[in-house]
Amino acid sequence: MQMNTLFYLALILFAGLIFGRVVKQIRLPNVTGYLIAGLLIGPYVFKLIPLDLVEGLELVSEMALGFIAFSIGSEFKLSYLKKAGMLPIVIALFEALTASILVTVVLLIFGFDIELALLLGAIAAATAPAATVMVIRQFKAKGPVTSTLLTVVALDDAVALIAFGLAAAIVNILQHPGESSVILAIIMPVAEIIGSILLGFLLGFLFVLPLRYFKKASNRLIIIMAFIFLGSSLATMLGLSSLLLCMSMSAMLVNASKEAESILKLSDSVTAPIYVMFFVVSGMGLDVSILPSVGLIGILYIITRVIGKVAGAYIGAAIMKAEEAIRKYIGFTLVPQAGVAIGLTLLASRMVPEYAQTIRTVVLSATLIYELVGPGITKFSLQKAGEIKA
């Protein structure tokens, strides 16, 4: 009997619910359980859900990432930014660029081609905010490490895009000497970032207007979903970053409206099933069969990126004379990698098709490992920092 999409969505929700509870018994974050649930019921293990349906559930991911970005953007209150100063910016720059440079150098030392090393190094800069945000929400983490972390993961997306643009410019020069414009290759990601932020600010300003006329919670919930969906769709149509756009929209809202806090609480009240579906669907896309083929380059990438993130975050925090907890633990919370990295993988594969299979295998293998162990490491780090109560 052919099952319809609603049946599979029910299966996804039940599987996420059950495995979220199972991993809780061994003190792991719920998000790890959701990913494992997706891995097991997906098309690569028990095959309860077909591959074509997984690909067709991209809408769930877009919705969830929009809400996650909207939640992260609320951390950009001017009062907090004045207090934090340059600390999150410096940490974001150092953790992303140190990981990028270290991966590139190590791959070159081991004899891999410079084009491959540059592109994988640039992809290494990206950090996935979704799993980190879920851990913070589940355990109600609160403190200087958590506050700094949310701002850092928001900025990380922008730094990764710029790093990739620079790497792409160098690769273009190496492949087509005298034909490629370095300035244009660097300007493109910068323009994407600026465009995403400006359009996000505009939508955030417009967001405030209907709040004057619609006071009921149900109506405001409609407004929230409409603006998040509008922001994500405009980003896709215009070739902008939906994460940066929705973050900027939320940042404008929290600084322009006194009712922002109630709006964010209302948003949080409906996101639980969306987040569960998102992470279970993400787990369904993790193909464990590629792990044996990852080889030396994959092992080097996975290990070196983590070292770069931890070391870079520590150096950045030390330069800014941040408190000890931030210096020691924030780097370990930046392990997860997913959406942005996979998107950059597609761009890299088009640039160097001869390395497309290698890049895809390395990044997808790393994503599988980072997404499964990253939430647990984040939880442990925030516990050691004293920001998650036992």
C-alpha cells in the first residue's frame, strides 16, 4: 500500500519524539536523538522513508532555518552589542579563518592539490547554528558563553561566505590566469551579505507596522510566519542568504519594537514540531555508506577543522581579554556543520568538477560526524562553563 506524505510526516514526528526521549536517558541533547531517528528510518539504513520524499521535504528545512535565524537575530540588541563590543566579531573572525587556513595548510602539506585544499579550507569556516540553538533552548543555557556564542554563530555565516569568495577568486586565477577578476569574485559574497542584511532590516521595519493593528496572539502568529516565509522566499529568489536575512529582520524588530519579546515567545511556542521534523529530515539525509570512502583527506579535514575552531576562538577571546570560561569553552561549541557548508560544496563542485566527488564525500562525511557528536560536545562545554544547571 502506498503511503502518503502525511503518514511519513507522522512517522517523522513519532520517531523524533521517541528517540529524543531515549537519548535523554543517557544525558545527550534531544537534537542528537532526532538526528539518529532520521538516520535509522531514512533511505540509507532501514529505508522506511524513500529517498525521493527526503528530497521533497526541503520545505521543512527552509521553514525551520527561517525560525532558527529569527531566534538568533533577537540577540542583536543594541544594549547587548554596546556591552559586548568587538568580542563576538573578533572571535567569529578568528575561529572561522583559523579553521580555514589550518585545513588548507595541512592538506597542502600532505600533498593535495592547491585548488582542492583552498576550497575545502574555505568550507571549513562554516558553522551550523541550528543544533547549537536547540541545545541552548532545551537546557535553558544562560551566561556570557551562551550570549557570546549566539552572536558568534550569527556572524559565522558572513565570515564563511567571504572566505569562500576569496578562495574561489584564487582558484579562478589558478585555472584561468589573466581571465578572472579577483575584485569581482570577492565583491560577490560581500554584496550577498550586504543585500541580505539591508533587506532583512527593511522587512524588520515593516514587521512592526501591522503589530499596531493586530493585538490577538493568533493574528500575530500569522504575521510572524508570513514575514519569516516572505524573508526566506525573497532570499532564495534574489540569491541572498536566508539565514542572514531572517537574522537581520529579527535584529531590527527587537530594536524597533517594545513588543519584540512577546513576539519571540509567541514564535517559540509553535516551533517544536517544525524543529523536530527539520532535524529528523536532516538525519535522513546522512548517508553512512560514504564513511568508508572518506580516506586520509576526510580524516584530516574533520580533525583539523575542529582544532582550528577551538584554537581560533581561544586566540580571539584571549586578544579581547574575555573571561576564562569564554576562552576555554566557546570553541568547542562551534563543531556542528551542515546547511551552509553543503551549499558551498555545490558551488565548489561546479568550479572544480574533477574534485566534485571528493569534496562532496569529505563534507558530507564530516557533516554526519559533526552533527551527531556536536550537540553533545556543546552541551558538555556549556555545562563546564556553568551555564547549564544539572
